[in-house]
Amino acid sequence: MSADRRIDLMIVDGDDLTRAGMRALFDGEDDMRVVDEATTSDEAIRRLARLTPDVVVVDGALPDGGGLEVCRQVRALGLACRVLVLVEQVNSLSVLTAVRAGAEGCVSKRSRLDELCRSVRLLAAGEPALDPHTTRVLFAHVRRPSARSGAGAMALTELERRVLALVAAGKTNKEIGLDLALSVKTVKNRLGHAFSKLHVTRRTEAAVLFTVPGASSDDGPPGAA
């Protein structure tokens, strides 16, 4: 990117006040300008199909299913923009889930304003962006033994592993039942046993623990991003 070219941004957030605050922040920087806004992931994806900003700043917990869908669609469509996800709770599950979805940056909603601008500039320059809090979480994650080698994961049966693999692929219980020739009740029972072994209570937690080495159920659910 040319040094004299401004960074074009899209803000995706369901809260009017938050969007107004971020617009004022970014437009107040000499090298940034907000070129578009959206309130839902569906709206953002429609707009991105005709307008490709340099950086998309998205709330990781949009009310219509989560800002992570924006990351997935940007990657699926091969768009040139880079996505910065803002998370409410910074833990290894929320950060790793955002990165796996396609985010190039992930920062806390409580980050300092200068850190947020710094993250935008890093992404626009083609670099990954993490704030200090997120970096500390990832260092702790790297130092921790892999959860997949724990007793809970080791105790999973082959059928439970197959069910969890389909959960991680985004399939519903009904779809899993059709794929594996099981009743929905059996799928629910297998998931219940897997949850107990992994010490989690939600399917998203279980999917991340099963697919992301080193994630920990102690971090809390990624849906809290």
C-alpha cells in the first residue's frame, strides 16, 4: 500500500453508538477513512460483494449469528480485504475460533484506541494483528499441553469422534444422523457423552476442543467472542 494512500475501512457492528464511536476514531486519523458500515453479517457480505475495503472491523458477536461468518465469507469469496475481529472475552477458544474462521487480526473490545488503530495499520500492511492481551493469551495457550492428549479426549469412542467431526463441520444433529445413519436421539446421546468426557456444555466448545490442538475448556465458550 502506498504511504500516501488512506486505509479504507468497513465497520460491522449492530450497535449504533459503537459504530459512531469507531467512525469518529478512524476518520480522525490522517491515514484512515470509513467507506461503509453494516449492522449484520448478511448485510456486510452483500456490501462486500461490490465494495472491497482494505480492512473490515467486525464485532465477533453480531446478533444474526456472529461476525465470524464475515470472516468465513471473505475467505470463501477470495476477497482482498482483511478482517479484524473484536472480541468481548479474550481467551484461547475465542481467538483460535476467529483465526480458524479467517480473521487476520483479533483484539479485545477493551483495547486502547491507539492499539485498535495500530491493529488496523498492521492488517493494511499485510501483517497479522493482535493486541497485548490477545498475545498473552496465545502465549499461555502455546505453553499449555494439548487438550487433545488429555484423558477426556483419549476416552472418546470412534463414533463420538465421528459425531464431533461433523459438529465441527457445522452440521446439525439431524444432518449428522442422516450422514451416520443414526437417530437424532442417538446423536444427542453421543454428544452428551462426549461433552462429559471433554468437560464442556456447548457443542461449539466441544468442536473447538476436538479440532484445535491446545485449546482448553477452562477458557470459556468461543461464542462469547
